[in-house]
Amino acid sequence: MLICSACGKVPRMNKSEFTTKEAAAELDESERLVRLWCQQGRFPHARRVEHPRGDYWLIPKHDVESFTKPKPGPVPKASSNGTQPANGSNAALKGAVKAKKRGKK
């Protein structure tokens, strides 16, 4: 892909796509956060473009316009069956592992 020598921008055939910089400005967030959201799949139709000078993301305008920012804070961890473990359910397992390390059964 070519970079315009006059403006330094990547030419796009489709004007209905944002770069991460443009999407960040539209959403009032940082470019880094928009790239993270792309990696997490929060923009369903975003595509990563491979380029010799560095890969970049293109995000369709409709994804940006319909995007709802996630609530801040850590994402809760889920177990393999999709439910949260009961309090203390890992205590017996941890005790068994410690006992095994000490040579007890």
C-alpha cells in the first residue's frame, strides 16, 4: 500500500472507514484504546491491514457510530461452564496441592 508523500496518509478506496486515529477522535478516546478494542473484536467489521511500515486497523463508520463504550473496570472471570465458582470452592483443591507438595496424601 502506498503512503501519500504530500500528506503522509494512507489512501483508502472506501471513504466509509476510519483509521484508529479518526475513530479515537470521533469517540473521544485514545488511539491505543481503540486499537485494543479492535484486537478484542469490539468493532465487528474492523479489519487489520498488513503494511511493510506497520500494520493498522480500518474500522467501518457504522461500527464507530453504533459503538457503545464498555463500562470501566475489570472484566469478571468466568469458569469453563460460564458460571462463577462458589466462594471457597478452590480451597479444597489448593489444600490438596499443598499437601501433595509436602509429600502427604
